[in-house]
Amino acid sequence: MDMQKRIRNLPDMLWLTVGCVFLVFVGYRFNVPLAAWVAPVFILRYFRRAKGLPRLLPALVLMSASLGISMYGLLPLPLAVQIGISLLWGMMFILPYLADWIFHDRVHPATRMFVFPGAYVLLEYALSVSPFSSLPSLAYTQFRFQGLIQMVSVTGIWGITFLIAWFAALINRLWEEDFRAGAAKEPIALFAVILAITIAAGNLRLAFFRPDRGTVTIGTVTVPYDDRSSLWDMYDQYIETGTARGRMSAMRELSSGTIQGLFRQSGDLARSGARIILWSENSAIVFAEDLPALTLRAAQFAREHRVYLVMGIDVLHPGRDIFDNLAIVLTPEGRIAVTYRKSHPVFAEFGGERAVRGEGRIPLLDTPYGRIAVAICYDMDFPRLIRQAGRGGAGMLLVPALDWREISPYHSFVALFRGIENGCAVVRQTDHGMSLAADHQGTVVSGMDFFTAESRTMLFNLPSRGTATFYSLAGDWVVCGIMLFWLVQIPLLLSDSLKKTGRQSEGK
């Protein structure tokens, strides 16, 4: 028995198991970029050979388990809830494989190879416009390959996902032909040419189109609360009792030291040359009645130091079980130019957080250093929302953020994709995570790990003038093309099915 036959006769469950082992290392906590290319190859092999619906159950169980391990601790939720989320994730990410299983042999041979990548992109796009966001995208796993990820300036993240899934379909095509020499020459050549052009163009962009038009000195600061959980526990007790002004006094005392530290360190950055100063998300936690005093102090600070100050603030509303997650921008004249409410509070998306949702409009502000846009943390996981910055000609995205150990630094690198897509630099100052500043090509110019850094401030020069990108102008044209493909295919499939039914009826 030759090697091809031995491989062909190996148990299908082996391929599923191998694929799911690699799936553990796709994204999130244990990201290995190569795993994103390998896992779909073996899982798709299992589905191509699967006969009957009962074969889908092992795939659902193993994929859910792999995704659960990969995402364990990603959200601070009870274990039972995390298991439920893993099952839900498994049910969603089995869908592209089901689509291939159902339609692969029914579409025209010339288009079969695009069923799986097309279905995968559509799934990711659907997630990106849902509360789940684009965070699960395969594209983000490749953030270390700078030449490849320049592709998102043209296609968005969907182009990289399509390439990865197309690779899986291509290898399975070769596998079905026992990897014979000369098999599938045209599809291999097409894939190789497109991949080569993508990487070459990306590297040319990096080499010859460097951002060189003006820089601005930016300072960023995080002053963590000594006991943030105690502050929120006090607030919960205050909400439950609705009384006890003493609790408000205790909360003010807890937060006042942090606010003092924020202004002190911001002053140090301003004296060191910073023209724009960015705080992390939730840096100042204040009651609504205390907000005017804080903004007055901030206005005086901005006037005194002649800086743009971007504050991340939580505003609590006594007597109401809600709060506002805000970014407030003050100009060097002491004017409040932007008050932005977070559009996608993480847990509010799923009904579990009390933060008030914003209107979903990214603010733009013209400065002597170029046009800036502001978003907050999880907002950056929504490409359609952030594309407003690209369409509006922003040169910089300033992002107050708050993460936790299990999602760092992966979540910060995800934010850099929005900058490449929209041709603008990104500054993400992150409490309990990785702070990053990068130009519009995703080249990191400064970084700070909250958990290891002695100082939780950064001071750096950043190119502040953006560039127009095809993606910022054309949007999700890749997704539209795939939708058009299915709009053409579905009537053809229905027509073929009706013809077969007619012939069977005539035969009887």
C-alpha cells in the first residue's frame, strides 16, 4: 500500500482531532499565526468525508471544546457561562464547514473552491455587526506579518480571512486527488499569484510609502485605582440601599487620589513636550454632580499647559443603576470639544452591564496636528463603526482602553487593524493591558505592558497625518462580492434541483 492510500485510509476522527488541537492556538490567549492556516485544513477534511448528520456531533463537541480552551478566562464569567459560550461559539463556527458540506458538490466546479472561504467571510461579517464584534476574525491572528496585513487597507480584514480559508479549500482539493503531481495546477497557480502579489504589495507599501508628513509628541498615562473593585462594590451597595451619603464620600476619597495622580503625571508629560495627552478608559470615576468640577480643573490644566487633553471618565448617577463611559477632549483654550459616549460597552451588548450606549458616531476634531478621532476600547472591534474615522479623513485615532490579563496583548493588536484599514495612526492607552501607539501601517512606535512596566506612561512622536485607503472609501466590497456570488448561485441551485425533481417524476 503506497503512502497516499495509507493517508487516505486513516480514520476521519484523526483529522478532526488534529484540526481541533490546532484550533486551540488560533487567536486569543495562545495565538500561533500558523495554526490559523492549519486548523481549517484538517477540520474541512473531516467534513468533506463526513456522511450523514450524526457525524456532525463529534465536530461540534471537539470544536466547542477547543474554542473554550482558547477563550478560557477571556471574559470574567462563571465557568458554567463560559462553557455555554463555548458551545454557542462551536455552533457558529461550524456553519462555514456545514455550508461547504452542503453546497460544495452542488455548485459549478469552477466555483467550488470558493464556497468555504466565502461562507467563512460571511460568518465573520455577521459577527462583526452583532454584539460579538469582529474579534473572532482569523485575520487578527496574523498581526505579526506586517507585509500581509497591509492587505486590509484594500479589502478590510475579510481579504485575509478569505485567503486563509481558501488555502484550506485548496489543500483539500489536492488531498482529494491524493496530492498527485500536476493536480489542480490552475487553482494552485491562482492562489500562489494572489498571495505573492498581496505580500509583495504590502512590503512595497511598507518600504516606499512610509508616513513621513509631520509628527506630534503624545503623552499617555494610566494611574490604576488601588482598589477599583472596592469602589464598585460601594457603588453597588449605594444603588441597592439608595441612601448613605457616607458611601459617596468614601467613593470620592477612593477616586480622588487617582485623579490627583492623573493630573500630576499629565503635567510631567506636558512639561516633557507632549502636545496631546491621553488617559486610559475609566481613569477618573466621578459622580454626575462632580463632573463639572472635574472638567473645570481639566480645562484649567489644558489652558495652562497648552495641550489637548483626552480624558477617560466613568460618570455615576446616584439613584439610577447606570453610568456613562465617556471620553472628553479639551482643547488648549480650555474648551470641551468632544464628549463621546462609548458606542459598544462590552457587557451592555449582552444585557449585563449598566453603561449607557452611545449613538454610534465617531467624533472628529481638527487640530494643528491633523484631524483626530476618538473611540473607546471595544468600539475598535467594530470595523463599520471605525470606518467613519477613515471616511472623515482622520489622521489619528485616540483610544482610551481597559483590558485584563487574559485578553492582553491580543486585544491591543486588534485595534491596530483599524488604523491600517482607515489610513490613520492609532494610540491605545490601556489600563490592565498592553498600551500601543502605531502609525497607519501598523508599525508600533511605542508600547507599554501594564503588568511589567515600572512607569505606566508613554511619551513618543507619532506621524499625525493620515492617508486615504481603498477600504475607507469602498467599505466592505469583498463581503458584497461574496453576497452577489450567493445571489447568483442560489437560483441556479434551485433551478437544478427542480430539473432533477422533474426528471425523477417523468421517470416514474
